[in-house]
Amino acid sequence: MSPIVNFFRKPVFSDKRFLLFVWTLIPVIGALKASRIHNNYKIFSGSFYHALEQINLYAPYPAEHHDKFYYGPVFTFIVAPFALLPDRLGILLWDVAMSLTLFFAVYYLPIAWKRKYLFFYIIGVDLYTCVMNSQTNGLIAALVIGSFICIRKEKDFWAACLIMLGTFIKLYGIVGLSLFFFSKHKGKLTLYMGIWAAIFFTLPMLISSPEFVIQSYGDWFQTLSAKNVINITNFSQDISAIGLIRRCFNILDAPAFYIIVPGLVLFGLQYIKVRCYDDLAYQFGILASALFFIVLFSTGSEKETYIIAMTALAFWYSLQKYPKNKWITGLLVFTLFWTLITSSHIFPKSIHDDIFKRYSLKAIPSLAVWLILVYQIITSRGILKEFPQEEYTDEEKKTLSIHPHKQ
């Protein structure tokens, strides 16, 4: 076992209450440290009031905030309970909610705690960056993970709910469909997705009107199309495999299509192992690959989006036969370190802006890990074929002996 893993095996670091405390404290510190209400939260809360007034959700409102609203109309309904509170309290509860949603998604993963608790440290590298900017990327990762958990438990009704909710909030959520083949009730899952799509399409009408919401969906897709073009030269965006290739090879005019298609082909090749569809380790691999894909093949990826990639990294590491492969731990540490320094201002602004951001260098280790993961899934080399029984704690073993069907 690597020294890093052994260090974090100390009782206090692996204690569930300690980790819950830390994951609650980080967003509290982030919210209290902000000298002003963060711009993103102003955009979110403002969208609720714009929906009430039935004015264009996607128009610029420079008197209220910078940038524009890029989420689906259903988001205006979801943010309502926070927007109705005083700003300071609203942003505090929003940041805590975003953190704890991902915390509990990981907590309820169907694997032993001794493999799972390291997730919280790996993901925590980017948690502070995410909550400091009141971002929703942790929520998107949580919804994808939640849909996986529901499919595993054959709760397809709720799996469909989470997949559609993620999609209607931010199109990233559509990757939840990558888990479709693991459902034992594919027909029901498809039907339920249709039902939930109708629910989430109409839900914002409760605070506005049908005509306004229908118009807003059209405005949303037009706004996303325009933003996709802007992202090419906005060095705070497109921190992805697309941006990395375009910018490093100076081919900014190259259509993203030519980069996304090879990525889709590689992603699709992982499904050739049909006999493994019921294996938990294989399903974990696909889930990790899908989370990486969200970040690496979206022109909207920014530094805060990498909490999704770090979640994928945690899944990847949990699958490795790391006691026998020290280079795996080295790659993990390098990826975490690289992700951290390319998001911070440790280096002079000229290096941070003109090199790291300009060439989307933050994406390099995540892309490397994703390619390794795809290779490992296709070849079954270097990763666990299943999570072994001895990985369970004594308490979990006792539970499994009472309820053998849970295995």
C-alpha cells in the first residue's frame, strides 16, 4: 500500500463525521471569506426574479452582474428557495448544499468505506475552488453518480429523474445516459425519462407562464450556441482536450467536431465488453470515463469544472491495483498537483495567464488519465476485475452476512 494511502488510513482521517465536518466547513469558509456576494450567485438568484417578471433569462444585465445566465429554465425554480433569502444567507446555504450533495452521492456509493473515503480527499482539491465561485459542477457530478446508484439498486424511476434533472439544468447531465445499458429495466427507464423530461420542461411554468418558458428554451439553445463560439478565444473557457489541441497547435478555427468524434469513438469502444455489464468494477470504470468526458470534450469547461474531473480521478484510482503499481500513485499525485497549481496564482500572472490558461494546459493530466482508463477498460489490464470481499469492513461483512442479496 502506498505511503499516501497509509497516511490517510489514520482513524481521524477516515472518520465519516470528520469528513462530513470538513466538507461542511469548506463551503462555510468560502461563503464567509467572500468580501462580496459572488457574481455567479447573483446570476443564479437573479434568474429566479427574471422568471417571475418574465423577462429574457439570457439577456445581459450589467447593472446586476457580469456575464450571463447559461442554465436551463428549470434552474430558476430550483434556485428559488435560496434566492428568496437574504443574499448572505442564501449564498451560504447554496454553497453548503452544493458541497453536501456531492458528499452524500459519494457516501452512498456501493463500495467498502476503506476504498471510498479517499474519494473525499481527491475531490477536495477542487472543492474549495468550486464553492468559492458558487458553481454547480459538484451538483452535476452528484446527479450523474446518483443516477448510477439508483440504477444499481434498480430504482429506475429515480435514476431517470436524476438524469433528466442534470440534463435540464446543464446539458452535461446527459452523460447519465452512458449508464443506460446497466439498467435491468431499460424499457421502464426510457419511459420514466420521458415522464421526467415533461415534468422538468413544465416545472418553471409554475413561477412564470407556458409561453415564457417555451420561448426561454429557444433562447437557451441560441445562447449556448453563441457561447460555444466565444469560448474559442476566451482563455478562461475551453480548458479541455478541445482547447488544448486547438491552442497548442494554433488551429483555433478547427471545428470541435473533429476532436469530439475520436473521443466518442474511444468512449464507445469501452462498451464492447458486453459480458461485463453487470460487474461493479466495470460499471465504475464507465462512470469515471463519462465524468472525464464531460470535462475533456466540452468547450465550456473552466477551472471550476475540474471538480468533475477530480471525481472521475477518484473513481479511476479506486479501480487500480495500486499496491503493486507505484506509478499509479505518482500519476495521481501529479494530476492533483498540476490541477491545483494551474488554478492558483502561485506562479506570476504572466505564466498563469499566458501559458497555463492560454494553452489549456490544465487538461493535460486528466486527458492522460482518461486515455489510460479507456485502455484499461478495453483490455482489463491494471484494474480490478471486481471489488474483493476482503475490502469490506467487519461491520459491512456482518451486514452482508445478514442480507446476502446485498452482495
